[in-house]
Amino acid sequence: MPAALRIVTLPPSSKSAPSPLGHCWEGGKLGKGSRVKRPKTSSCPGQSLVSHLLTQGPELGLELVFVWNRDPGRMAGSVPPSLQLQNLTALGERHPDLVVEVAHPKIIHESGAQILRHANLLVGSPSALADQATQQKLLEASHQWNHAVFVARGALWGTEDISRLDAAGGLQSLRVTMATHPDGFRLEGPLAAAHNSGPRSVLYEGPVRGLCPFAPRNSNTMAAAALAAPSLGFDRVIGVLVADLSLTNMHVVDVELRGPPGATGQSFAVHTHRENPAQPGAVTGSATVTAFWRSLLGCCQLPSRPGIHLC
């Protein structure tokens, strides 16, 4: 879902009207001064984001100005008609400052560069950047129109530490394993036909670039890791996708990194283990939805400068 936000330059405590924000999800769009019933809590990042913007945005100086969904019918009853954007190509008419995508990598492939003509972009599907042509188009559009590409870190724990270690030349290998119940996967291509060989099956193990096209909604944490460690990137960061029948309500992410051997022959190493509660069959864990909201607030505080930036 992409979303667009216009952010006020006044502090949140100002009595002035908040700036308009735009939002695109597999849903709709909301406008300034609209009164909308708060949706029930949901593990869907798009619905949750709209709810947060409507209830908390004004006091933070943020205003939702539109919601777009590939299926307009899904906005019925939850998004006021005046806030529903029927055609994504018309987003410039809403004058957003930030467009937030939380729909599917395909939106970034097809419309990311065009969005950057009008606003900064927060990418909620980092797996889209595994496609080299897409990443290059975003970089070119970012510099041409002087807008930033922000990428949400999602479920990746320790993003700043990975980036700092990589920048210092201290990162030799990085491996991200994501395990959950098979019902939590949305797989395509050859992975869609993969069969579990037991209670715990490794569906994929290899470069993250090779995984993203076939698990676009289940590889975002790995894609964020590849962006956090550009010296390794999508071709050298290893992603492992595991189907585990015991994880009916949990997403488990293990991040293992290692530096080059030192003078003693020993290497610096870190292993983090993250257990994220999730509704049965959900693609996104509950803590990840919260992390995305924090990423949105974080990128609103960052300067708008060309390039790709994790937040």
C-alpha cells in the first residue's frame, strides 16, 4: 500500500492546522479534516497505518491526504469517498510530501520512480529493491527530482549496528533466517510448489536476490539486511526461509553476522534471535506493524536528500 503524507514544518504543539498526508495501501486515501471511524486493530500494516494517522497524526503535525488500493472496492466503508484515490497517476493533485507504500513490491517496480516526481517515498516492501533495474530507476529519479527514498527496516533487529560495522569494513558475512508456519507464506514461482518434508523444512537457502522474486512478502527483513550491508548486498547476504509447523502464531528471525579473522585468528560474531507474535496465517507479525509506524515517524524527522536510506 503506498501512502502519501504532507508534513507541517511547525512543531507538533502548534495550534495551526496539521499538514496533509497521503497514504497508499491495498486500500484508500484520507484527506484533511475528515472524520473516520477508527478501524479495529489489525495485523495488516496498511489498515493499522491509516488508523494511526487518523488518531495520532494531527497532534504530530501529520495529515493523511489519500489512500489508494489496487482494488478500490476494499476501501468501501472504511475510507471516505473524498479521500479515495482511484488512479495512482493522479497522486500529484493531492500534493503529498511523503508517499508510503505498504502494498506489494510490484507497486514500487511499476510506480516508484513516478511517485518520486512528486514526493519522498517510504518503501514498505524492501524486496522490490532486489530487482537491480528497479533500484537503479529509483536512484535516478531520486536525484533527478531531489526526493528521498526511505526504506522501512521492518523486522530487522540491529540495523544501525549492521550498517556501522559494514561501513567500518568489519563485516564478512551476514545470514538472515526467517521461520514461521507454512500458512504464513505467500510464495510464487518454484517456491509455491515446494513441499514440506517434515515438521521443519528449509524452503530456500542462498543469496537474498534469488529469494525476493519468489517470496516478495516474506523476504523483506532479508532485503533490509542487504541494504544495511551494501558491501555484501543482495548477492552476498544469505537468506534462509524455513517452514516450521510448530510456529502457528509466531515469526522467528535469526540474524547471524561475522567479521573477518583478527590477529588471534578469532572473528567478531553476533547472533540475534527475534520472536514476533503473529496471528495464524499472517504475513506480518504484530511487532513489525509497530516498527513500521516508528519508521514512518522517523523518516518524517530526516532531511529530504536524494538516495536510499533505511529508517
